Amino acid sequence: MESCAIYGLETQGRALCSQAGEEEIIRFFVGTLSPRAEGQIHQLDFSDETNQITRKIFKLKVGEVWQVQCSPWASNLLGLCYNEIRETSAKMKCGVWKVPNSDTSEIPHQQQELVLQWKFDDLHDPRFNENCQYIDWHPSKTGRVATIYSTQYFVWDVEGGEPKLISSSKSTSEMYMGKWNPHLDGNQLATVTTTAVSGVDMRSMKQSWSIPLAHKFQVRDVDFNPNKQYCMATCGDDCAIRFWDVRNHKEPLKDIKAHSHWVWRVRYNGFHDQLLLTAGSDSRVLLHCLPTISSEPKGHSILSDGEEEVNSPPLEEGILAKYEEHEDAVYAVEWSTGDPWIFASLSYDGRVVINRVPKSFKYKILL
């Protein structure tokens, strides 16, 4: 297997994202999980040629960063879920910060501070006292962002500079996370409540579909296939990764049990959706190949005369590679938006590992 690049935080961590909207740089953002009043966001730039990581550290006046997500339409905006810790209480909140332009700043990188744009909790009624569970930028609508709380979710428009509430709704069950469906013109939001995953049509605010028992225990993540409409993947505390067609979801399309403990993340490759990453509490990151449920041709090609030729699939179904550089639970794994063959993972002890899809598999897909 090809060599990886490793970077270590000085504290624990579980928040990682790739810089969206940036195609020329392989860049990741990592948040620290520090109970101190001041945390950090580490900007990691990776050189594929030298296999080196270059860092910039930004101060953040919040302690525990539980989620970081880069805006797809403004690559210098970061949405954060964080735990605000006080002497007698702690509360999960969310907000948006701006990454300063370090090229023109006279302040050393280590002394720079992320610029606060908005704290969504400051915009709610003072009586609203729920914990924020997740923040998710809309994949296609500029300025649109969803904030998921324990029993309510809100959709905001921040394009004009000041957040405007577009819509909101309540849930009868406690929500764990939410994610936009990139298909259907971006009008559907999926929510997770313990073992269930449901889709809500944001135009009518009615439920479009629901899988009440997607997993036996807590569902930890949801990811929609970027190239195949109606299809998504889920993972959870039952050690399973499951694939669904939301039009007919009585049974999953596929059920994989490749991890020996909770599975925290599942991520489709944005270009080649037969490639899928999973990360779990067993300290492993797995690269899967699933051509039978992908949008890629399954060993078929159309000849010039219109006839169909059956070829052998470029890659066999199953696990392509196991990455075992971590020594603690892996809470996050993300594909690079700058290079579809590179990805990063983060374990609880603060270790960031940047890896690649093995070249032998890459060439089989491309050639």
C-alpha cells in the first residue's frame, strides 16, 4: 500500500471536513475537542507530489468543536457545532466563522483567529433551550443552511449577510443529525432519530419517506449517492453499513458488516460512486468497491453499432483496502474535493491520516 501522511493535534478531535469549492488545493479543516475556553481549527494542505502536510492554525473562542463543515459556495466559511462549556453548564450550539485571508495578514498564522459571522442560537427566542446536533450547508442553493436541534430543525438563508429564517419544523422524536439530499432540486432533507431515517419535502413540509428501523441501534451517519438518485447509505452502532432505495425501502439493497464496532462515518466518492469509505470505533478505515449498486456500468459497454458488449467488471465487489494507521476510534473520514483519489481520516486521539486509493485500483477504474 502507498505511504500515507500523518498529522497530530495536541488535543483530542472528532471534527473534520474537506474544503469545498476548492479544486486546485487538497485542503482539510480539523477542529480540536478541548474543554478549554479557546479551541483551534487546523487548516491542513497536502502535497501529493511530496507527500507533505502544511498547516495553519486558527484560534477559536469556543472549546469543544464537534462538527466542522465548509460551505460549498464560499470556501472560506465554516459551519461549526460546538459545546459551550460554562462553570455550571454545557450546551451544544452552532454558528458560522470566516477563515481570514492569511496571505495579506501581517499576523503570524499561529496568532490568527477565525472571524465570527453568526451564532444561530443568538437568533432564537430566549426560551429556546435545545442542543444543536448538526449543521448542514445546502449542496446547491447559495446561502442556504440547515441547523438540526433535538426536536426542531431550521432552514436559514445567509446569502444577504444577515441570516433569515426560511422554514422550521418540529419532530416528535429526538433528532441526531440531518442532511440535504443533493437530488430532487435540493428540496428534501433527511433526518435521523435513533434507529430511523426520514425524508422531508421542504416545499410541503411533509414526510416523503421513512425507514423506521434502518439499523437495530443508533444510526450514526447518512450519505446520499451523488450520482444515483433515490439511493443512500447509512451506518450505525450495529456495526452495519446499509444501502437503500428510498422508493422501496422495506429491505436494504445491500447490508455489509465489515467493522467490529460502531460505524461512525460512511462517505461516497463524489465522482466514482462505486467507491465508498467507512470509519469506525474499531480504529479502522475501509475502502469498499460496490459496482453492483453504483451508477457506473457493471461490465457492459455499448458498441458503435448499438450492440451491447459484456465485459468483466473493472473491480470486484468487496473491500479494496484496509487502513489501520489509527490507534483510537475513527470518528471522521472525508474525500478531498480537490482530488477524488485522496481522503483524510481523524481518530479521537487527534491523529489525522491522509491516504490514497491504491494506484492499481485507480487505473482499473480509469482505463
